[in-house]
Amino acid sequence: MKPVRHTFFFWAFCFLLMSATGAWAQDATSTDEPDNRPVKNMFNSTLIIDNQTVLVPIKGTMEFDIQHRFGTWQNGYEDFWGLYAPSYIRLGFGFVPVDKLMLGFGLSKKNLTWDFNAKYAILTQTRSGSMPVSLTYYGNVSIDTRNKEKYPNPAEFQNTDRYSYFNQLLIARKISEDFSLQAGASISHFNTVTAYEDTNGDVVQDYNNDHIAVEVMAKYTITPTTSIIFNYDQPLTKHETYDPQPNLSIGVELKTSAHQFQFFLGNYQFINPQLNNVFNTNSFGDNEILLGFNMTRLWN
């Protein structure tokens, strides 16, 4: 196989949520002045299972993340329902140097992938309803640091082949005191893809350089420290030789003043978002489900 390279296009995304209603009266102050402070506790963490949330912590916050995905459980007791199967982990660090902007980096086990990321809160929902939604951008640059001999065609390898990119726009609304809903659209780009020659001598790519997906996430609070969380990722791009599988995840989130713990079942395994979006072959319907958890520690 040989690599195929070309540039990629950007995207536009528009998502409509209900306009502000009187449901926010409980968040308003008793004065005549509108309360334009951000709504409280839309999300408890910067992560919600396999995606980011619109949340950017306050200026000066430092964050440490541990994300872990066990193996799929279809082998049953043979590998103790995936707990002793090959697993994936990511260690991540983030810092908020100025208001609304978070910068970070991390290292994932899959392909020894380093990612350097940025997150910016463009809009923030207010308690008065003057701004009915929150809007946040998230993006990363990831570098596959495996030995070049592990690539399909080492003789034609270039260092730019290691790079991939992820861009995502997230929009969210705290609909009630207990329920928050978020949606997103993303594009993943890989500088190089594998390809083959068909019987006519034409070069056919195994998968596209660019991949578009949409995401839906939700949080429902059941106690002051416990929430039910949900995540669904739907690929939109059709690839030449295979189609990535969608991701369905549901779990529970526990929080303290400085920690968030999320435990869930789903079928994404790679943690890095562009790898998950493009290369996921696990199917929830085929029982290719795995246990995962996220742990976050904040200092501010």
C-alpha cells in the first residue's frame, strides 16, 4: 500500500435549540437587573464520556485527566468480560491561562499518540436567558509517534504522515435545573491514508482523508453529587472499503469539589477522537461493548 495525501476542507454547522423560557426564573435574581452570570453546573466536567463538553474552567485552573478503556466483553469469562483484555489509556493535562481558553496535551497508548489541544468558550448561557445557549470550539493536533517501520509503506514515509487533526463545534443548553443537552459536529483529518490499486490500475483509498461526524450528549442530575450521562456519535462520511460504526455510551458521573469520576459502557475504545471517529469497528448491537472510565482532578 502507498500513502495518499491531499488537503482538506473545513465545515459549517448549525444546530437549533429551544429559545429561553420562563423555566430559568429560578436562576434569576430578585432585582430588576437581569442576571447575566453564566448558568451553574451545566456540566460538571470538561469531559462527557468520549467527547468534550462546552465547559471551560475558570482562569488559573490546572487539570489532570486519566481516561481508560478496557477490552470488549463478548469473550465473557475468557478475559473476564474485557477487564483483562488489551486496553487503552490516555493521560492528559490542561491549563486555563486566560478566561474562556483552555490549552492542553496528552499521550494515548494507541499508536503512542501525542495530542496538543485547545478549547475556547465562544458563548456562555446566562441565567437571565439573554444568551440561551453555550457555544464552544475544541480542536487538536495529534502525532502518531510509532517507529516508521510500522507504517504500511516505510520506504515512502514522511514525518508529515504522522499528523492528524480534529475540529469540533459544541452547542449546549441547560434545559432545567437537572437536565443539560449538548450537540456537536466534527471533522477529522489524516494527512495520509492507505490505498490500493484496483484491477483497472486506479488508486483506491481505503478511507478518506476527511471524516465528518455529529454527536449528541446529555447529563441528568439525580443527586447533588451523582448524574446519569449519555453520549452518541454518528459518522456521516462513507469510506471506500468500510464504514466506521457509531458509538453509544451511557454511564454515571460522581463529583466532588475537585474530582469528577465517570464510569460507563460504550463501544468506542481508542480515546483520541479522530481515531475513534474514523477507525471504530466495535458495534454496540453485536455486543462489542466495553467498560470505560474517566477521572479528572482540578486545581484552581
